[in-house]
Amino acid sequence: MGVWGPNLYQNDIAIDVRDYYKDQLTKGKSDYVIIQELIKLNENILSDCDEVPVFWFALADIQWSLGRLDDFVKKQALFHIQNKHDLKHWELENPAQAKIRIKVLSDLEQKLLSPQPDKKKIVQRKLYNCDWKIGDVFAYKMESDLAKEKGIYGHYLLIHKIDNDYVFPGHKIPVVYIKITNSNNLSNCINEYEQLDYIQIGFTRYEDRFLPIDGKRPEEDIAEKAKIKYEVDEYGFLPQFRLKLLSTSKRIIPKKLIFIDNILTFTPPPKEFIPHNKLSIPASSWRNFESMAIDRYFGNNLHQYQIYASTIK
């Protein structure tokens, strides 16, 4: 837990609770649902006698400020103020700032016992959910100067959706593979799909294959991931082929995309390393998509870096 002062929001837990509550309200969720989610997400905090008061203080404070104070939340916050465990913790850990904490909690208690303001209207955030189906394949015609320079002007990038992910504040975006056609003719691209080259998007160092450690117990997390077979490339790295396309509105998705087919059965990229956390999957905006794909296809900034990195291991 990060704590850098005695004020209510000089604490990572308090900030996380406040921000999560406010963010979920903008998504149209009810107070009850958000409270239950917070309780579920913070089970470890709620079982820690030193941290649980902070959780309820922050939740009660932000709810009161928005005119939404729940009776159960109010009861929990007042209980932890009045049993003074939090103050005893401060007196033990930081006596110099304990007096400030006394005033902070006294003010919070008075606040919670006073009439709360009228319920504030929350402007709901409009989230975009890309409606591509798993397996959908789209063709993107390359018409940039870079494509002309590389001799592939008019060829197509085939974008194959294989998964979903979410990007702040909750837009649903596609995770894709990319292939490139051998010509500017799309008529036979589905029959040739298996033979077309995948474009490698990035790579991970073998020693970083377990990252991020996202389990409750890191040693168990590593032990579970160690059961997976990892195949390195000729440079000793784990190749990555998945890409997140930042499709946060219908307006920014190129209108020139051509729907080709829905392919659910296909051979995945050879030796593909699939990151254990989607946060580790590279992302691209549509603005940079074509140049990024061409650079990766021709190995710019990828194989050169692999060669360099392999020399300094």
C-alpha cells in the first residue's frame, strides 16, 4: 500500500476506490453493482485490519460528495472511524502526523453524519464496441508512398480478428493477425490464405516470458506458466504476431476495408508467443497501421534489433 500522508487521498487504496467508483458510474452502472464489484476486487484489502478502514473511508466520502451515500457504506465508515484502529495505527507508525489524521477523520465523521447534497447527475461515457466477429477477415489496400517504395503498392493486408480486448475507458477493440497478399488481386486470397505470410509484430525475450506476474501468488503463477512450451526464433527470442487495433469509434475505422470472409479454422503463426496478459500485446492506431505493417513485414526495427539484442545477452 502506498501512503505518503495523513490526508484521505494520500493513499493508493483510497485513490483507487474513488477513481473506480467514479469511472464505473460514467459507464451507467448502479451504485449497488459498483459496491459489489469493489468488494470483490478488494477482498485482500478488506481482510487486512490496517487497510480495510481506508477502503470504507474513501468509498463513503466519494458517495457522500455525489449525493449517493449508501447506508451500508456509511455504517462501515463510521464504525471504522469510531473504533479508532486507524488512528492507533497512525500513532504507532507516524506519531508526528497522527494529529492531522485525527482531524481528517473527525471532519469525515461530521460530513457523513450531515445531510448529503442532492444526487449529482453523472454524464455517461459513450463506449464503442467494435462489432467484428471472431474469425472475420478484412482486406486493407496499401496505397501509401512507402508501399510504392517497397514494391507492394496495391497489395492487401488481410486483417484477421482472433480475439477481443478493451482500451480505456472501456472501448471494445479487436485483436488481430495480419497477413499480406502476393498481388493486388483479391479473387483467390481465401483459397491461398494458408500459404500467405503472417506479419510478425514484435518479440519477447525468453527470460521475460513469464511477465507480467499477474497471479495472487507469484511463485504459483510462474510454476503454472512454466508448463507451457515456449519456442524461440533463430535469434533466441519469442515471436509475437498479435496486434490490438485501436478502434475506438466507427468513424476512425477506414471505410476502404473490404470484408472477405469469416475464417475460424486456420493454422496459427509458427512458434507464436502469446503474452500471458493482453496488456503486453502491441497496439496500433489506424493512422499508423499501414506503415507499421510494412515496416514489420520487411523486418525494419525488428530483426535488426533482434540481432543487436542477441549480441548483448
